[in-house]
Amino acid sequence: MKFISLKRTMIVFAVLGIVGILVGFGRNLVPNPPFQKDSAMEDSNLGGFEENLHPLSIEYMRQQTYPGSEITVEQTLPSGSNYNQYIASYKSDGLKIYALLTVPQSEKPKNGWPVIIFNHGFIPPEQYRTTERYVAYVDAFARNGYIVFKSDYRGHGNSEGKAEGGYGSNAYTIDVLNALNSMKKYKDADPNRIGMWGHSMGGGITLRSMVVSGDIKAGVIWAGVVGSYPDLLNNWRRRNIPQSAPPHWATSWRQRLIDQYGEPSKNPEFWNSISANSYVKDISGPIQLHHAKDDSHVPFSFSEKLNSQLQEAGKPVEFYSYEGDDHNLTNSFDTAMERSIAFFNKYVKGGDNQ
């Protein structure tokens, strides 16, 4: 009887061992979901930042590739005063993204035209049209001898993909970095003379792009959402803007990140990791900032603080503030544009015999 009991016991342990091996093997076949928390990880770092880089983090962005594609002209538009104008397309994340493209008409410099990648601000994606809004802005840069390339971003107008917002996702920054590398391949462009301009949300995209890529010679930002993520959470209260029904995707990122990673005061490492402001020492070129003191959409303090951060990092920066103006610098447009063009001429264009 003892022998039988022992034999049965050995059989049971053998079966349990085989089951354990199979279960362990099965676990190895099924990858863990990204950024999944267990209790030990949650206690130690509120979300596993040490184990996995979040897709919003600057370091994660730097590890990715943004190959872009050849630029395809989809439609020829009426010419400007001294430039041709087209609706073009390129690839980003496998998506077909549309863009506005302008090319000077005069004799091309030896190495190609200098370029401005133009990042527009928030416009409801379903209302966005490639040839509407920012017409005077694009015209001013195009008339001054620049190729201008204004990406529509995914989910905007006829671009493929889903609009994801500019803050809870890096999708638009990815589209812009692919636009940058697409333009480096473009036959009429000088790949070594590319600057970037951004307004509002596009200003935040410009700042993020310039700490991820080293290929942007200079950046100009008007009324930019250039605060750190803690500032976006705690110090962004829009005035005179109806708040009754903002799009869910435009606001849900705040609570989603807080739920997963805790408040910035509890987990500063994570929140700093996704803020471009933490990386200004690595910025790819000089920055020029413009902001109205009475801006009711984006706090003036965002640009003010970024200016200080850039100065502390020893980076070239110009900061212009405007009294009695709005988010679009409507009353100061000519002055702000003249300053912007002069800045790009100095740091991007240089001599046109290049």
C-alpha cells in the first residue's frame, strides 16, 4: 500500500510539473500588454516607467524612425505672386497624409530651396480643409523664397487615419516628423536648410519635433502650447471659450494619464519624461517665441516660462510679447511676420547660392 501511495504521489507531482511547464510556455507565447501594471510595479513607480517607455515620452520618440516618403503632387492650385502651389501627399505610419505645398518660381539655388515645415493649430478635423485658414501666413513665407509644407495631419480633411488630438498622442508629431523627412527627399528642397513654424497646438508639435530630431535648423512659435505636461494639467484654463461639449478625445487624455501614472506631484519622473521642456538642452536650433499677453486660448506664461528655460540652458532664443492682441496676433500680424521671416532668413536661409 505504501508503495502504491508513493507511486501515486510521484505520478501526481509529475502531472503537476508538466502542467506547470505548459502554463509557463503558454505565458511566453502571449506577450504582456504594454504598460500593464502589477501591484509591485505600481508601488515602486506608478506605472512601470522604469520598465517601459511610454509612447508620449521623448526618449521613446527618439528611438522610432520617421522615414517619410516621396512627395506626390495631387492637384495644382492657382499660383501665388511668385510661387507655385499644390495639394500634395506623403506617407506617415502607412497613412496617406495630405499637405499644402508651395515652391518658388525663380531660379532654384544650387542645393535647393530652404524649407519651412508649417504646423497649424487646432481646427476641428471634420471642418479642416487643406486650402483654408492660414492663407496669409503661408503666402508671407512663400513670397520670401521658401518652400512651405503644411501637413494636414491624420484624420484632417482628406488625410487617412484617426484624429487623436495633439496632447494625449504623438500622432501629429509623427506626421510632422515624416513630413520633415519626406521634404528632405524632395527634388527642389535643400535638406540642410529646413526650419519649422507652429501656431498654438502646432507650436507644441514644433517644440517636440525639435527635441526629437536634429534636422530642424530653427523654429518659430506663435502662441504655442509649449507648457510642460504638469502646466497643461494645472495651469491651462481657457477664458471665454465654451466648455459645454468638448470632444471626448480632446480631453480624456488628462484623466487617463492621471489614472495610470498618478498626479505630477506623485510621479514627476513620468511627467517630466513626456514633456519636451525637460529636454530643451537638446533642442536642434534657435527658437523665436511670439505671444499676446491677453491670449484667451493659451496662457502667455507658457511662452514666458519656455523662454526662461531656453535661456537657462544657454540656447539662442528671442521672445516677443504683444499688448492688446489675441491668440492669432491679429493686430500685430505684420510685425510678428516680419520678425519671423527675418529669423528664418538668419538661421535657415543664409546665402541662396547654396
